[in-house]
Amino acid sequence: MNDIITNNERRKNDDRRIEEPVIYDNKLIAEIESLQIAFAETTEKLIKDVKRQDKIMARSDKRQQKEYDELQKKLKEVNELSKEIEDTQKEVIFTMGAIGESRSRETGNHVKRVAEYSKLFALYYGLSEEDAELLKQVSPMHDIGKVAIPDSVLNKPGRLNFDERLIMNSHAQIGYEMLKHSNRKLLKMAATVAYEHHENWDGKGYPRGLKGEEIHIYGRITALADVFDALGSERVYKKAWSNEKIFELFREEKGKQFDPKLIDIFFEHVDEFIEIRVSLNDFLE
């Protein structure tokens, strides 16, 4: 009898163990279904939020794009105005240089030739294209101080006496004083060229007696370019020199009046310098 009861209880216990997983499975499904519903609600909300954010961003992008386009338009106008100002500066500098030379009865082509020689020297010396172009723009101003020199001195045929030479030499200082107050890069460099284009490599030039690399490279280059053109051109006080006579002087003044490296550059590329002189001769004005 006890065995029957024990067997019956064992069966009941076995039945309960069989039924429990079913109950467990139902709860799990219910929980998954609950999570599925909650996930669907959450994803739907997220989708709505993303779509709303997309609309906001789209409106913002359009506004930002409009602002960007307006800014680019203004920048373009500023750049165009800056270029116009720079071009005007260059034109003014060249015109002032030409005026200075015209008072000493030079031709306008003199400053054009000096500008071209100067750029060529600068490039072969190793200056950047930008710096070489800047020198080309400012070198025509080297003799601007001559506007303050009396005609009786400036255009005197023949040699100047001691006092007249002092007056003539003052044009370098005068040109510097005329230009030094500007904060514009072009005019600041033009002031340097006007001030230093009569300084000599050996320190025996004027107005300050600078020596060697104390002289700005723009001043050294313009000095040689100016002398080359001046000697090869007819002036009120002299006839034009022959190339051979100019070359002889340059050899003698290498390391004295002129930067020796620039003299080497001149002779290495002499044909190019002569070509510039021919292409811009005074008969072409």
C-alpha cells in the first residue's frame, strides 16, 4: 500500500515537473511580446524624432548655405576691391617714377627697362617669383627724390661741381623721406629702393655708407640695373656707352660698387639683359 502511495506521489511530482516548463515558456513569450511592443513604440518615436531633426537640419542647412553664399559674394567683392587698390598702387608708383625721371629728361622706357632688368636679376639671384615681381613694381621709384632737385642741377650739361653733387646726391634721402611713412608693402619697399640704390658694395656709396649685405638686395639689384641702363642710354651730359665699355666697367667694379654675385649673373645672362634693352628702346615710345 505504501508503495502505491509512493508511486502515485512520484507520478504527481513528475507531472508537475512536466507542466512547469510550459508555464515558464508562456511567461517568456509574454515578456518577449511585451518587449516587442515596447521596442516598436520606441523605434517609432525614434523615427519620428529623426524625421523631425532632418527637417530642422534641412532648414538649417538652407539657411547656412544662404549665409555661406552671401559671405562668399562679399569676399569676392573685397578681393576684387583689394586687387583694384593694389593695381592702382602699382600704377601710381610707376607713374611717380616716370615723373621723377621725366624731370631729368629721361624717357618713360628707362623705368620700364630698369623694372624688367631688376626682376630678371632677382629671379637669377634666387628670390621668389613674388619677391621678384614686387621688386619690378617698386624699382621705378628709385629716383623719385629727383622731383625736389632744381632743374639747374638736374639737367646741367657737363660735370657737377662739389656743391651741385651734394644737392644731386640728396635725392636718395629725399625719396626715402617721401615714402617711408606708408604702411603699404609696395611703398615701404619703394622707400628702401630709393634710399639704398646708390650704396656701394665696398661701403663708399651714399647716403649712409652701407656695405655688402647691409644693403638690401632690392637696393643692390636696382643699383646695377639703373647703371646698366643709364650708361647704355644718351643723357644730357653724355653719349651712350658701348656694350664693351659698360662690360669693362662692371668687371672693374665687381666687389667695389656692385655686388659680385650680381655681376656674375649679369655676364652669365647678358644676352637676356640686352634683349630687354632692345625690346624697350626709346624709339618705341
